[in-house]
Amino acid sequence: MDLDTFLGGGHLIYSITIPLSTVIILTNLLILVGIVSNRKLHNTPNYFFVSLLVADLCTGTALPFMPWMGVKRRLDFTTCLLVHIFPNFVFLSFLSNLVMVHYERYLCIVNPLHYCHWWANRCFPLALLAVWVPPLLYALLPAFGWNNWGVVVPGNRSVLEHNDTAEHRNGSLEAKDCSYRIVFPKDFIYLEVYGLLLPAILSMVFMTVRVLLIARAQLRDICRLHRSVGCVSALDAEHRLNLRYVRCIATVSLTFLVCWVPYIVYLHLSVALLRSGTLPTGNGTHIILSCTSIGSTAIVPIVLGLGNRQYTEPARKLLSKLCDRTRAPPPVDPHNEEEEQPGPVIAGAQRIAVPCLL
């Protein structure tokens, strides 16, 4: 099998996305079970996180189909809209939920007094609609007529003959070359990239940096307080706090580099290819970058969920039970067993003495 057949058949896409999708789905289900099974976690902040996990679960499910949006396929108008609108809506809703979770935690830390009177705490269903309905409405704009199905797009030879526009609109079920450039106009893509995606990522970066700066200021105040009261273990406590803060910064930086930098590079590469008028059909580099970048963004809720021990407590308990059952019993020395074999009277005394010692 040559390279073109390998790429055209989707083997490269599925070999990358299926393992990522499986890990994302199973991990999200694990964290969801941990939140649902613990009644102490049934509050507004965790409800927002559950909504994020559901969106991430949908993203993991749609992940094998997202790289196909950049590949030409022979589809009719309805199917072409469906295979492009649904993955776009899933990812936009995922990003909207992620911004809401970041904003909820940012507001709780920056302004805790105002957080108690936040409107989302009093009306959570309205806040839930606010993170799901706008992405759906924006993703449905191509279905309402904002698309290139009736326009000749450079690089798509068999898209249209524009000799009869009315006949083309009536014959929308005819199969044609379908790609993201047919469904999404340039203005739609520019608005989504530079008006929705990048501002959302930058806002999360801003909130994360602001929280880290506040934590650093509080850390300095705590260390100054320890020194003022003359605490004996002030140096050890300060060292532990600084070490924990450095770990937090390292985790945040690593998460941003691994999860968001590839996706930002992928966005700019896609926009550059769109401006040049070239369609990366069968381009192995573009396929690998699209699969890994979209999959890496879906790991962010997993990192947030696994970082909370309350979410993973049921899984840790189940894992410890399985380890205890599979652990082999300690070997028994037959010589010691024969020497310590008690008689009837001594055995009865031992059975009485053990509860008394416990």
C-alpha cells in the first residue's frame, strides 16, 4: 500500500484519533462517576465541571471525524453540512464550557464576596444554556444559508457550474466535492478563529496568570507572618510552600505547552492555507497536526479532573481493593508452623486472648 492510499483510506487519521478518543472517553467517564457518587460534590462549581466533562466526552466521541473536515469527499448537501456542523458545535461548546469553568474559579479566588451573589449560583439552568446555546446557534449559521455551496471556490473544480443558480439551489441533494471550504466561508472562519477561539484561549491564559499572581502574593504574606511570630519551623514551611508553588507553575506551563500551543499553531496554519487557496488533501503533516492538536485540547479537563483527589476517590478505592485481592499472601515457614502447633487448651486460650489485646 502506497502513501496516498494509506492517507486517503483514513488509516493515519484513525490510528491517531482512536487511541486518543478512547483515553478521553474512559477518563471522562471515570471522573463523572467520581463526582456523581459523592453527594458532597453536588454543588454549582461541580455542576459546571460536569457540563465540561460532558462536552469533553462529546469532543472525544467526535474526534475521529474532525480531521476529515479538511479532506475532500463526495457528499450531498445535507450530509456535508452535518459532518461539518456537528464537530464544530461540539468543539465550540467544549471551549465555552472550559471558559466558564475557568471564570467560575477565577471569580471565586479574585472576588470571593461577590461570588456568593453571582447570578449563575442562583440560576444554574440559565448559565447552562449560556454555554451550550450560543455555540449551537453559531455552528448552525451555515445551515441557514451562510455557506459556499452556491459559490465557485478556487481549488474545487466540480463544485458548481454557475449557469443556473436557482437550479443549483433546488438540486442541493446532488453529490459534490465536500470540504470545510464549501460549508464555511472565509468570513465565517475568520470570525470563529479570531473572534471566538483565540480570544477564549487568551482569556483563560489571562485568568490563570492572574490567579497565580494572587497565589504568589498570598504566599509572601504567609511567609512574612511566619517570620513575624517567630515560628520555629518557618523556614521549612516556607520551603514547602515555595516548592508547591513552583510545581503549580510547572504544571500550568506544561499543560499550556502540550495542550494549547499545538492547537494555536494548527489554527494559524489552517488560516494560512485558506488564504493561499490550497486545500491540504492527503497531506500527512497536516493530518497529524490536526489530530494531535484537537486531541491535546481535550486533555485539559482531564488534567483538571485528575488534579482533584475528591473526583478520583472512588477509582482510587477500587484500585486499592483490587491490589489487596491480587496481592499474594506472605509465605509460611513449615518448620515454624510445626513448632507453634498448640494443643486444645492453649488454642482456646489464644482465641480468648486476641480479642482482649485488640
